[in-house]
Amino acid sequence: MHEPFGTQAWSSLVFELCGLARTDAEAVAARVAERHREYDVELDDAVPDAGRLGRHLLRLTLRGPAAPGEPLTDDLLADLVAPLAAGTIAVTGEQRALLAAAVDGQGGPGRYVEQIFWDWTGPLDLSRFITAWQSVAEREAVLRASFDWAGTARLVLHDRAVVEVIRHVHADVGWSELRRQDRARGFELYRPGLLRVSLLDGLPGTTGSGAGQSPTRLLVTYHRALLDERGARLLVRQFYRSYLAGGVLPGGERRPDIRDHAQWLTRQDPAGAREFWSAAAPPADAAVSPGRPGGPPRRTEGRGRIQRRLMPPRTSRLRSWAAGRGAGESSALHVVWALLLYRAAGAEGPLPVAFGVHLSGRDMSLRAAADIPGLLGNPLPLTVTVDPAAPLVDLLLQVRDAALDLTSYAWVCGDRIREWSGRAPGSDLTETTVRFDSHPELPQNLRAELAAQGIRVGVPQSAGGDTTLPVTLVAHHDTDGALVLTALYDRARFTDTDASGTLSQCLQLLRSLPEHPDEGFTVGDALRLLSTSQVPRMASPEPDGSRLALAVLRAGEPGEDVVCLVTVPGVTPGAYDTLVHEHEGPERIVSLSVTGRRMPPDPLRELRGDGRRLTLCGAGPAGRVAHEIARRTAEQTGEAPAVVMTGVGGAAESAEALSRALRAVRERSI
């Protein structure tokens, strides 16, 4: 609990820590003192018998002149309310974007939940299976991680986490229904255990390797903000090693891991990256949209997924065509995507086009970085100039060189690129991303050891997928060597028909380009191959305006104080409903919903002026907003409302923490 003092920047920041044992309060004070050395930190008792009541005063006094801006920074708030866990590390740029999109509540808990599946044929000891996964969790920090987004978004590393393993039989649930149900469950991102495993026995229409054997279908479900598909497959490989060793991986924690990657990022010199991205960021006039303005006449919710396959002979021919010109298969795909963006822009002359290229983040000067499970990479904007009069091979080499230039700065996140290139915070650098997935193969020695125990395992396949942009194009090779293209798209912006048309045109160009000789074949000639195809349409995004919604949740007793529950995207669903139902105080309780990036100047005008004390409550990320509202109110009126802030947690835990602090506020005002 805190009472901001408006414009008095010289004042100490005083927080009352409610509900903590003395040792826990000391741990919070030590964490703040270690990470915020600009403050002198003191911890005192808030009331007599503070140890029993769990009420302590934390006083932060600046050692020097106050810096401009809000004194309660996102970093400071995160350290005040973060769990007392083993440690925290910063999230990567893509993790930050995925986390923000996942916790805003749109699309339900199944958003950004991904799955891989495969068949296991042969003996399967369930107890050993469960123990093996638990052993992997004990050795891989990423499986013991959760997220905290109350202030600055962070990964919280716990000492222990349980990998949930559930066995099903087909008579009780079908395969498609199991996948749907498990995805729809989602994850509580503030708790560790962001990967789980389901087994399905008795699938019809499958045969095993011997008489009476039928495979068990394995389904691994995980959150994309924690892992990419390569990371999930690396963990499966570790699980095999653990299972073959009797259920226990030998040795201690595997290093390097996500902690070492986070430390590696802090050691990178931004000078060269700033110079590069100041010039390489997409210009304002770059073509970024895969469709012309228009789009669906009726808004459709949810994500879409369409998949197409370039047959193995065609894939081999495409690879040979690109290699013969000094480029890779991915460069050929980038050329085709650049052509589609140019065509959608309706331009006639040279025009820059830009799209995201997703790099895994594992090509770094860190030992064994390729084997680190996690989400290490970022989508980086790639910009090339498409000129219909230029030879197509020149465009191929241009995208090859542009992609190679990006690899030196794959660690840079989108927020820094926006800052260095003068873009507005939160603005999209591109509207599409192309991702070429490279899947680690199962080592032959592991496959042989599994076979020696009578076990055959299939190659994991991806199910589902999601995107934070209007369109993400994912490419990979299947077991037959075919190039598989998957379009993941926002159905509110792109119709199924337009997405299907875009993917079909992409395949048409990939088939056609190797059939034309280089001499005299221009970019314009390649574009004319699509002359009979309709240009897709894409709807404009919804306006991101700032909005307020004030509602009375409980009338309270006459003349009593007012409690205002501040709601922003990311507040745990049900936390405030539980507080209204369970809190026994006499206060009037209202809610203030704030959406958008800009804070209105005086959102509490309707609640002030009746002589009643006002307390603002913010659970998780709403704490920062509640504090900002209270600080502005203090500047305008000279009276500081109390602010109650909690970390991110479950609905019941958040409600209990807020209620405990509200009782402390009421006791102080008596």
C-alpha cells in the first residue's frame, strides 16, 4: 500500500507491505536495495506487533537528485510485488509481445498455446514415463519458469515445478477432441508448469510393430511465450534420455540455459546494432500489407490456419534453382513473399517492401546455444526494394544479403528497433512474418537405444499455431522432404478465402520460378505469372483509442469510503469479482476499466468531492496504472488517495491480498 505525494519529487517513497512475515519483508527490502541502488532502503514496523500482523514499512529515499518521470517505475514495481522465488530474468522481445497478447483476455485461454504430437509403439511404463519428465523439469530451468507482468515483464524461476502427465483412452475421448480440450484449457502463466503431456491409448485405424500392439499417441502442449517448437523438441529428446536411463537424467542442471542466454544479452554492445537498425528499419512508405484495403465485410473472430505442400520433386528443384544462384531455399521463399507484398500495394515502379524474418536466436557466440530450450529469437524486419524492371536474380541476391545482415543483430528486440528508428512505441514494424523452422533430428544412438527396448517413436508433428500479426507464414520440411507452408492469420483482418488465395499464389510462384531462365527474366515477368489471380483484401485494424468505463459493483454503507478497482488487460480474471463477494468491509466498491495507451487527465472526477476517502486497487499490471491515477489526483487536488497493489496471482489469492490491504487502510483512517 502506498500514498503518492504528487509533485514532491524529493519525498521518500513509503510502502506498507501487508501480509508478509518479517523474513519475507526483509527479502523484499534486500531485493529492492540490490537492484535500485539510487535509493537508501529502510524497513520498519508499521504498527505495534507488526510481526504477528504482517505489516511493515519500506522507505525508499533518493541518494541524489530525482530523475524526471514517474518515481514508481515498472522495474521498481516488479521488484516490490514479484514472488519470492529463486530468481528472475528479463523476457526476450518476442516473449514480451506474446505475453502482452496472451494476457489481454481476447480469444480465450487457448491463444498462443501450441502442440506437437507423435506415436509411441512398444512398451510404455507410465510410472517411469512420469518420473522421466519430472527429472527433465529438475534439470531444465525453462520448465520451472512462470511469468510475472505486474511491472516489467519477467520470467520467474522456481525451485520446483510439476510436469502434468495424464493418460486417456480413446473410448473416453477422441483424438481431435483431446487436442481441442487441451488447447482450450490454456495455462495460468503466473504458475510454473507451462508444459504438459497427454497420452491417448487405443486409437482406431492404427497398427503397431507386432501382434497385438497399437501405438500410444503422445501430445505435448506448451505455451508459445515460453518455448518455440525447436525448444519443445529439444525437451522431448531430453525426456527420451531420461526414460532410457530408468526415469532419472544423470548429472545436475544442464547449462547453458535461459539464464546464461539472458546474461549473454546484457553483455552485447548496442552501438553497432543502433547504427545498423537506424538505417535498416523499414521506411514509412514500405509496403507491409499482404492485401489491399478492404477485407471481410463482417468481422470474424479467432485465428485461421491453412496448410499447403510443395511436392518433394518440386521442393528439390526449387532448392537446386536457388543454390545455383548462390542462395538458399529460404531466400527463394522470401523473394516470393516480397513479390506478394509488392503486388498487394498496387505500385508500378520501385518500392521498398518489408516483412518479418524470424530467427531462432541460437546462432550466437555462446557455447551449445543451439541446444538451449526456450524462446530465444525475435522476428526482425527485413526490407528490400522490389523493382519490376530489375532481373529477378538480383532480387534473390538482395533478400539473401539482407537476411545475412540481420544475423549479426538477431538479439535485438522490436522495441529497440522502434526506438532507434524513431517509431512510436508499440507500433508494428511489419504486418507479416516469415518463419522457416528447422527441427532437430533425433540422434541415431537414441533411436537405437529405444529400439533395443522394443520402442519405436514417430517424428513429432505440429498442431495448431497462432500469430500476433495479421499473417505469419511458417515453412518446414516434412519427413518426405516436401516443403510445407502454413499460413497463420487473424480472421478479423484476413478472410479464409484471402488467406487461401495468398498461400496458393505463393506456391504457384515457388513452382514456376525454377522453370524460367535467368537471362531476361525480370521481377515484372514474375509478377505477371499471377495476372489471372485476384489480389487479396485485408481489413483495417480496430482503432486503439483510450476508453474508460466506470461501474458501481457494491453500493456500500452510507458515508463510507470508496474503493476503486482499476482494470486493465492482464488482470487475473475473477480477482475483482471474488473481492467484491468476499470482502467484508463497509466500503462502496466501484470499477474503473482503462483501455488504450493514453491515460485520461482526470479519470476519477466522478468519485471525488463527497468527503469520502478514496482507495485505488490494482491487481498485477493494474497497480502501475492505479498509482499513476493516484499521483495525478494528488497533483490536482493536494490529497493523495491510497493505492493498494498486488503482484500477479490467482483470483482467490489476489482478492485475499487486496482485502488484507484494504483492512489495513481502514485501520489507518480510524
